[in-house]
Amino acid sequence: MADFKWEIVESIGVISENPKGWTKEFNMVSWNGRDAKYDIREWSPDHETMSKGLTFTKDEILALKDLLNNLDIE
């Protein structure tokens, strides 16, 4: 597997934490020196290991925001 680099450019917030200390986070992440994208995934406590996650462009995160705002949760 080829090496890849990441940089958490902005930590937006922690969504949850599991008993092993891994946190599901919403961040702005730059992958391999590219422009940062919105990102949701789990990170180890030292941020050296991560799970598979989801990345979003600005337009995608705005569409997701609209969907969530219109969601009827009780």
C-alpha cells in the first residue's frame, strides 16, 4: 500500500467517544497535500490511526446540512 499523508487543518468537533478512547470526529482534513475537505471518521487517541470515513466538499456538506435540518427527529 502506498504511503499517504493527512493533516487535520481544523478540528470542528467530537461526535462521540468509544470505551477504547477512539473518537468519531468532524474535521477539515487535507489528504496528500490537497485542499482540505470536511471529514467524518473515527480516530485513535493519538490521531496516528483512523477508520474508514466520509469526506465531503463544501457543496456536499451544505446539502447534508439541509437534509439534517429537515429531518424530523423526536
